[in-house]
Amino acid sequence: MGKITVTQCGEIEGLKVIEPAVFGDERGYFMETYNYNDYKAAGIDMEFVQDNQSSSKKGVLRGLHFQIQYPQDKLVRVVSGEVFDVAVDLRPGSATYGQWYGVVLSAENKKQFFIPKNFAHGFLVLSDYAEFAYKCTDFYHPNDEGGIAWNDPDLAVKWPIPEGMELILSEKDKKWGSFREFSKR
């Protein structure tokens, strides 16, 4: 116990930033990236069933994604590089519905971000290269994908896009609808 520090993210219930204890010396470092008992004690009592990892170059923006019928809790972290990670509350009836929270995750700060079910998720790569790893509580269902435009004016996510950065989006991410369209469902 006590190997992680968990911080609630602003007013949005359920979102948490996790900082693991890092034990370093002249050889390098050691840390536990996940320990069920520590996470359970911190109120994150989940069964993760799938681990994913992606790599992206600077300027790649992935998101904002979610699963429709099979929502997933996610525990995300960066293994190499740096990203700005965002979660948007899509929980019906939530007091913070439509609000977002963003955090810089990097190999250097070793922070993790816990994103509950029914949140849209996305990230922007800030470093030259980044490897992004995450655990999910449900399997990926390719026919169950949903998304909202990353630059939706109603959400007004403040992406830290440096002057001159050219964004790189997938064709799918260029075509997602608006938050208003999503909310009318």
C-alpha cells in the first residue's frame, strides 16, 4: 500500500490522475505500473481484460473516441514521449456532462490517467514520438465505435497546439460529428 498517489480531477467525478512511487538510483528506476490491491484501495476496483499500445509521431491527434454499447474504463499512460490526454464526460445525467479534463502524460512524469466508462477519450502527441499504453475493462468491438470531433466548439477543449504544429488525424477522426449531434441521441 501507499505505492501510488491518486488525485481527483477537478469537479469531474471518477476521473483520476495516478502517480506511482518511483524508486531510482544510479542504475535507473523501478515502479509498479499496476497493482490491483493499491488501485482497489484507491477506489479503482476493475477487472481489466485487454492491454493496448500505440505509437505515434508529433502532431498526431487521436480522438475523441468511445464505445457505444460496450463502454470501457481505461487506465492510460505514456511509455515513451509526451502527450496531452483528454477525457470528456458523456454520462447521461452527470452534473459535469460535456465537461472535459486534460493532463500531460509523459515517460518522464510517469503519471497515469483513469477514465471511467462513458467518457470520450483522445490525445495529442507533443513530443517527436510517443508510445501510449492502456488497460481496458471491456474488449474492443470494431462495430461499436463512436466519436465526437476533436475541435467541437461546444466542448472547447484547449488542446496545447504549438505554433506551426501540423495536426495529423485519421480519416475517421476527421469525420466525427458534433457534441450537439451526439447529445440528441
